[in-house]
Amino acid sequence: MLQTIYLIAFTILAFLAISNLIRSLVHFGMEAQRPYVPNNGQPVHPEMLDGNGRITSEPLLVMKSIDVDDARSRLDALYNDSPSYSAGEEESPS
């Protein structure tokens, strides 16, 4: 009797999960067919605006590759210029 209750319960859960999946796919398909409106009447985040208040079209994150030695020397320069670093301390080899 207990196995029958488990079987019925898991069948109901599986039916709910599959129906939710189908409903989500239909909703996603309908959203994909709608034309894209950039602003939608919602406020735009301030970081997306340029100095004149227009939406920027340039990438906001630009990554530049540098070699390890250059990165290490830049980090060392930042560390040595920090206020908490005192000139008399010796660097410990790592």
C-alpha cells in the first residue's frame, strides 16, 4: 500500500514538473518573438549613460592581456607605494 502512495505521489510530481517545463518553454518562445525595445519605459542604470545622458554603445569592460612579469612589477609598484608599506621592511621570499 505504501509503494502505491509513493508511486502516485511521484507521478503527480513528475506531471507537475513536465507541465511547468512545457509552460516555461511556451512562455520563452512567446518572449523570443516579441520585438526588442531597448528602454521599455524603465529607468536605465546610470553606468550605462555617457556624460550627455545618452545610452552608451561601447563595451563597458575591456580586458588587455599582459605578461606575468609586467603584472608582477605593476603589483609590486602598487604595494610599494601603499601607505601601509614602510621602506625599511625587507620582502620575504615566497
